[in-house]
Amino acid sequence: MNSRVNKQVEVQEWGLIAYQQAWDEQERLFATVVDQKLRNRTLPADEQTITPNYLLFCEHPPVYTMGTSGHAENLLIDETRLTTELGATFFKIRRGGDVTYHGPGQLVGYPILDLDNFFTDIHRYMRLLEESIILTLADYGLSAGRIDGLTGVWLDYDGGDGQPGMRPRKICAMGVKASRWVTMHGFALNVNTDLSYFNHIVPCGITDKAVTSMAVELGREIPLVEVADHVQQHMAVLFDMELIGTKIARPQM
């Protein structure tokens, strides 16, 4: 293990980017961090190099993804119709969770963190990711929280702070992969998302709860870059990160 830790996190904003391109760049950055950790294991402590951390923000054209624990029946439209009628794509990916949707107006965050730089606890990592979204929503006057046994962030999560008869509404989905304590994938927060796309799936395999967005709840659209700024500032405090500057950084094809 590297005897030194690196609390600096490079923030990149990719804008609207194809899912495959974002996935490839995630894999590249993830591999560079893991490879550096493996090299460090062969070196004396004073020759080891600190590992980098990244926090990537983007939005995607319409795409459905299914995690390793997903069930095919939770995709309610066949892949041919998904492409021809919805103009969407479909990927099976190596992350936790079931099927979900990404699309324009949704803030997607991909933290690629070496948790040896912070803490080696995946449960804590997931809870702090959720907390960064909960605090962001609170900045906009939305009371959000968790539901026991279900990953993600919800409104009306305890049945006591919304309109009578309202069922819990998921506003942020999460699914991560970690190897050698390096993370990838992350969260998808519905900001101005077209929620009709969720009609074609059982989101995250959950049949008895609804999906919502910040725009629906607030009655107005919110700039994604503004929401991303709130998220990263909360993450910086929760994870004890030092953000080293947001930049527009489009991955090369």
C-alpha cells in the first residue's frame, strides 16, 4: 500500500456525451489508478507514487443500462423497439444494481476514487454518496432521504413529509463498481429528466415506487452545472477532499 495519501480530486465536466465514450474513458482512468497501485506494491515506500482521484460529471443521450444483478424482465421493451421507437441504446455493465435509464437533463456523476486515499469501506462510501445528494436537494428545499435496504435517494422516503397518499419517489439512482479499493460508475440524479423513458423499465427492479425529478418537484428547470457544483462541494466536505478545479475536459475518441 502507498504510504502517502492524496486527498486531491480532479473534477471534469464532460457535458452531453455518448454512454460508450464515457464508459471507455472511465475504464481508462480506472485502469491507470489500479495500475499505479499495483506498481506501488513492488516499490519501497519512499519510491511509491500517489494515486490520482477523479470526479466526472456528464449527461447522456437516452440509454438504458443493466447491472450485474439485473433481471431481463425489468426491461419492458425489446432492444429493437428501444432503438427504433425511443432512439435509445442499451448496455449491460459491470456495476451493482438492476436496470436504469440515463438521458438528457439527468446529472450523472462518476467518482473514480482510490479509497485508500480516504477510507476503505464500501458501505460508508455509498452512504456518503447518498448524503451528498440529500444535502444538495436540501439546498433546493427538497427533503430527501434513504429507504432501508434500497440504495439511492428518495422523496417521501418515510411517508411523513409529503402529500397524503404519495408513495416514495426515487430521484437519484446509484450503482458502483470497486476493485482494489478503486471506484467507478456512480450516481444519476434526475434534474430535468424526461421521466416518460422510465415507463419502459422497472427502475432498479422496484415495482411499488415512483420516479421523480427536481424539475417536477420544484416546477422549474435547474441548470445541471449549478447542481453539479452543489454536489461536488458537499462531497468535498463529506469525503475531506481537496477539489483541484473544475474543467471542461472532453475525452478523446
